[in-house]
Amino acid sequence: MKKRYIAAALAGFLGLGQPVAAAGKYTLITLLHTNDLHADVPEGLCRLASLVKSIRKDMPNVILLDAGDIFHGSAVEYHTGGGGAAAVMTVMGYDGAAVGNHELDFGKDTFARFTERVPFPFICANLKSRDGSVKLIPYIITEADDVKIAVLGLTTEETMELQWRTTREDFIFEDPIETAKKYLPELREKADAVVVLSHMGRDKDKELAKTLTGIDIIIGGHNHEHTTRNRYYVGDTLIAQANSHGKSLGRIDFTVRKDENGAKIVSLNGKNGYWSDMENPPLGLEYPKSALVYPEGEADPEALAAYEPYRAETAEFLGEKIGRLDKSVSHRTTRKMCAAALAAHTGADIGVIDDRTVTDGLRSGDITRGDIFGLIRGYTRQELITIRVKAEKASALRKILGVTTTDFDYKRPPADTVTVTGQAYVISKLINLVPDAEIVRENDVTTREAIVEYFAAFGAGKE
């Protein structure tokens, strides 16, 4: 990717007191970044698209990156496998993205399809797909005029704890700091500036910067840092993060001087928000005083148009009537019905559901698929897992706070062993309490799909 360069304009505004030819060649680069979008596309990403277009009109060399957790969090992206987010990010012209822990929520096949939908690469040096179906590359080198910028991708090892085992087993995770240590010498040799695109969170980014020298900028994500001061230095490394859900756009402007002795970042709008070492800012423009830039206008029409087919497809899908309730159902009873839905799908003795998942009761009247989708909160680890435990140990469910189960006589169980179906993260807690539990069915349909099936067949009579 070749970025254009305005030599004459930079010569007039660098304010260094000597001709550019004598001082070396200067290139101004604008690094824009997002992170933790969580499928907030129409209100978040599409508004940022307008902002990105505006910045590209003013600035000669723009690089746009995302630090992961892109398409988890909405019905549209759930139904279309990230199709809406992929379409808008393509319109926006992203140059690359990191892998967030939520990129794996829907399994490797969905993630692999997402990577094929977008023209930009997913960059991750410490994660590998075991069968090669998910296309990941460790780094990219992009050019702004003849300045080479290396972008190394890293992701959090917490994913190994956050995802169900079969999802984890599709990937190989490596220590991110040791991985960066391995690649840095190569990147410093190949590039003039090194950026790490990280989905590890602030504390791990700080540890990385303290441990290794030679990283100019770390673009972070994962912990949703949201203050306007979320740009700071650790040694000579600038660390930045851009909020979450497309609420704001991160922006870093820096100038690279290149001469016979090599290349070096000589000014970076970030340490105190100003171009502190220059009499006049480059190109005579105003630059943000904050690490974050907030969208003020409307969403970009081109981005909205790219998103619309996926929104319309999902609206039709969610609008399907699946049944009818003759009377309203309380929140508590709805939780019981949802637990029963999970048990009914697998034929388990006990169904268990996280109370926080079920947001409300159900009103009387027609029930649509969208009603059930709206009823259930969250998209993370919602796949159903079924385990078998000794009957006398099933009561361990009572030790898990904040869950609802189907009715079960723990004192007089029907057999020596019982089966339990629940969301993956709830079953993980039960396995911690009952280590000898046997997994008998996993990576099943999601909570939403099982509950839709239940209401269509059992919980709501069709007219």
C-alpha cells in the first residue's frame, strides 16, 4: 500500500529552520485506530466512517487499524457471521486488524469466513490455526511514501480461559511477549517504525513496553479504556487505546525523518497533545489535543448502504412468528422456561441458565424470533454443553450463584447419574465444582436457538 507524500507542504510547515533537502526527507503519517467494536456498526462504526473520510481528505498518509473484538455483540452480526461489519470495514478501507478473544466466539469456521470477506489481513503473531483454515499473518509492512511501517499483531492468552475447550483446541496460542521478542529484530531491520497492534489490555501492553525496546507505538484493545487521556508513554513507547463500541476514533500523527543515516520518528503528537518540538504544526493544520476524536456528524451514507442488506436480511429472520402466548409470563417464570428449553433440546435431566442472560418476562400475544433474541443477553460462550455427573453431586448446582434450573428432586434422583445442559461458561463453573463430570455433548446450538425451538414447539401454542 503506497501512501502519498506532500513534500512541498511539509517543507513549508516543519519549522526546523533549514531546507528539507539538508535535514533529510520528512514524511507525515496519521495512524487511526479502533478497538472493541463489538458489532456496534450503524451507530458506531458507520459514524466513524464519516470521520475517517474527513481526515483522509486533509492528511497525506493515513493508516487505519483495528485492535480486535469486531463482530461479536449484535443480532445482525450473529445471524450473518459478521457480514455487516465486514462490509462497512471494507468500505472504510482498513489496513489490518488484530484478533480479539471474541473473534473466536462463533468457532473457527465463522472466523475463517469473516477473514475471507474482508480485503485486509488479520495480524497475529502469537496465534495459529491448527488446520490453517483461518488465515492469519504475524505482521504487515505498509509504506507511506518510502517510509516503511511494520505492524506486528498480538492477542491475549486469556482467550484460553475464556473460550470453551473445543474452540481453544482449534488454535495454538504462544506467549505474546516472547513472540514479540522473536520478531522485533527482524522488523527493526525491515522497517523504519514499528507498531504493535495488540488485543491484550493495558496492563499487558505496559509489560510489553517495559520488557522490550524498539517498539514505537502500541495500539491496544481488550479492556475498553475510555478516558480521553488513554495515551501514555512507557519508556520510549507510546501506548494508545480508543474506547469501545465505535464511540471514538483514536488518532496519532507522527513525522519520520529519513536521511543517509537511516529513519527516525522525530515528532509525535501524543506525549502532551501538541507538536511540542515544532514552531508550526505540519501542513499548517490544527491537530487534536486529545488522544480520541469523537464523531459529531451523521453516519456515512456509503457505509450505511453497505450495511443495509445485512440489516434487512436479519430483520426478516427476526420477524418470523414462532408462537403465541395467551398471557404474559413473569421474569422468574421466563427464566424457568428458558432453563427448560435448554434441557428439552438435549433431553437432559436438568437445564441450567445464567439469570443475567434472561433480561425480562414475556408479554402476551405473538412471539417472534426477535422477541427471543432480545430476551437473551450476551453472545459469548452461549453454546450448549451437556455433562453427566453422579446423582449425589448434582446438588453442586446450588452452589453456583445467580442461576435458574429446572425442577429436580436432588434427594430422590431417578438414576445413579444425571445429565445437565447449560451455557458453556455455566457448565465450566459446575465442572470446577465436580471435576469428575463427564462431557457427553458439546458445541451444540446456542442458547437462543434452543429457546426459539422450545417456544415454537412447547412454550407457545401456534394459532
